[in-house]
Amino acid sequence: MIRGQEIGGQVITSRQNSLVKLVRGLSNRRAREAERVFVIEGHKIINEALSSGVSPEKIIVSQRALEHQAVTELLDYPDLNSEVNIVSNEVMEYMSETENPSGLIGLVSMPEAQPASLAALEITPRTLLVIIEGVQDPGNVGTIIRTADAFGADALITTGGCADIYNGKVLRATMGSIFHIPVISDAEPAELIAFLKDKGITMAATSPGNVAIPLSEVKLMWPSAVVFGSEARGVSPDFCKAAGMLLKIQMPGKAESLNVAVAAGIILYQAFCQRSCM
């Protein structure tokens, strides 16, 4: 018998159960902040959390999911300290934010120091920071977090107006990278600009303007931070004014612009390639 069955006890079949109500309520940002808990859904992201030393407070698994070996193996994870609860398939569908529920949900406590402090960041000569400003689409925010992780950025920072990093769509788009890279949310632009200047970090802001330098001519090997703005408004004048350089991606085709997450992937890959040659 797997440990989850030993811990979970009776199968939860009612939508009125307090745990079920809690999970449903955590789809709201205010509820997440009040409870200091967020929801992760799916085998992949829960496994990434465990591999990163983060054990969910609770794991909720559907009866159908218990039939899969990958799920039972996860529930027997050596360092799993979670309370495991089993729910009916119908209750899992009610709680899930996805159209095709995986049958596995984890409740994770927010870090005590969240939003994390800029002062806690360790700055080195090779530091690369990613800043996103006003990016409201959860899928884009999550994908940029995943991309920053993939290409070795040291941290990702969001300013006000971005999608909440604990939004379910953001978390799913990160594919577990939320547990690999420090993420500082809702930073004040003036404080962030002052921090970068004090630490000697060169800021590059993306811009489609004529004064922007083509990416192929930009050097991102020194301590640097790259700012990405929303597709509708771009990077704000405050960040552009404070930036050491404005950069753009050359596009020979007829498309007017790129999706912000795609642009982040191109620029961060360029930074990775440059740093790999150092």
C-alpha cells in the first residue's frame, strides 16, 4: 500500500469539504496572499518542487490518478513530508483549473521573504538579471521565467502590473522553473533602478526605436539586466531613460513585432552564447 493511501484516509467526495473549498478559493490572488499558499498542478511541477527541496504542505490526488505508476512513485518520494489526501475524480475536476485535470494538486507555502529583497541577490561579474514590466499575460510571464531559468539568468524581477507569479497559468507555464530561479515580484521601478546603478549593473531595455542597437552588436557579458515590457506599451520611459543601452531584434520579415516571451528567448540565448565564450 502506498504511503498516500495510509495518510489520506477516507476519500473526499463532497465539494463542501473545507480542503476543497480552500483549493477553489486559492484561484484568487487575494486568497493566496491571505493564506500565504499557492497551488501547483500536475506531476511535472510537483516533482520539480520536490527535486528542488520544496515539499508541498498537502498533496491531493484523484482516485483515477492513483492508477498511474508515476503518481504512486511520486507519493513514495523519500523526502516527501506532505499530507496526502485522496479525492473522487469528480471533486478533482471541480478543483482543477485545467480542462483535462492531471489528478494531482499540491499546496505550497509562499517563501517567508516574499516578495524577496533585492538586497538578498548575490551580484557577481557574470550576473544576468531579467526584468519584466507590465506583462499581464500569465502564459508569457511563466514562459519568460522558464526561459530565464533555461539560459542561466541569476534572477527574474517583475514590477507592478505584471501577472501574479503564483497565478495557476503562470506556474504551469514555468514547467517547474519557479523552483529553480529566484523570482522577485512587484519591485518598485525607482528602487530597482537605484539598485542596479549602485551595483554597477548595466541595464539594457528592449525598444523598437531607431536609436536602439541591433542585438547582434550588443555585448551582454558584463553584469547586466535586460528589461522587457508589455507588447502593447513596451518598456516605460523611466526604464528607457535609465538604461545604459536600448536594444532591438532585427527582423527581416514583415511581422511588426514579436511576442514578448519569444523576444526574451532570443535575447537571453544571445547572452548565453556570449557568456559561454568567456
